[in-house]
Amino acid sequence: MHVDAHPAAFDRDDAVRRAACLFWRHGFSGTSTRALSRALGISGSSLYAAFGSKGELFDEAVRTYALRYSAVYERAVAQPSIAGALERVLVGSVEEFTRTQDGHPGCLTSSAVMADTSTTLDVRTYVADLQRADEARLRFRIERAVAEGGLAEATDPAVLAGLVQTLWHGLSARAELGA
């Protein structure tokens, strides 16, 4: 019987995903370094070597998922029609928030903003800045649709973008509750 003397390669993306699942369930303070080490299948010293600290791992998880949510907006505004763009924001968000195969329901950034967080990243400001940028991206797409005749001239792009953001936040909150 041949035994491979080399350990399996460390998969950072998978480790961040596993850590995010713990942070979702237990919050930042409720997730111990020991639990993280067990979930990631590495020693405490390896966890520190890979991520620096529990706080830095949490921050990386928040950034990773926040950027995934922003990517939904990037794909949406690239749609040829405004109806397709608005649909893609909402459907893409539902798909992202309900990735139960990844072991989490909901939106990590909403959880992180509402719960306790690390002191290494101002999560509330980071998430708010990204959400403002996403809303602005959508507003510009709506402005383009108005200019091109895809929406009525009387459409207020800021109001419509704000409405979509409000729906997005509602989807996020409902997903956190398991919907």
C-alpha cells in the first residue's frame, strides 16, 4: 500500500468558506480559534500563519462575501436590457443568499454589520461603502436606460435604485431568517 507522504494542499478559499460558516452561526466573539482550527483541519499555529489572527480571518471572510455580492451588481448592469439588469440583481442576490450547499443561509455582510465584529476592519463602513457603490452602479445603469428610452423619461434613477437596494436588503434579512 502506497501512502502519500505529502499532506493535502491547503485550500485558502475553502478555509475562508468554512470559517465564514462558523462566523454565520456563532458570530465573531462566539467563534473560538479552536473551533476554527477544527473546522479548517489545521492547527492553531497554522491558522495564525495562514491568516494572521482570528480577526484577520473574519475580515477576509467578510471581504470575500461582500465582493461576491458586489459581483452580482457587476453582472446585472452588464445586461442588455434594464429589465434584465433589475431581474439579475434580485435573482442573483437570492441565489447568492441561499447557497445552502456552502453551509450558510443569508448574507454574511448583513450578519457582520449587525453582530459583533473584529477590531481589525470597520465592517460597518466597509460594507456601507460597497453597498453605496453598488447602488451608484445600478443608478448609472438606470440613467442610461432612461436616456436610451428603455425606461420612462419621468423615472427617477435614484428612487428606483434605492427601491431595488431596499428589496436587496429585505432579501438579505429574510435569507438570514432561513427563507
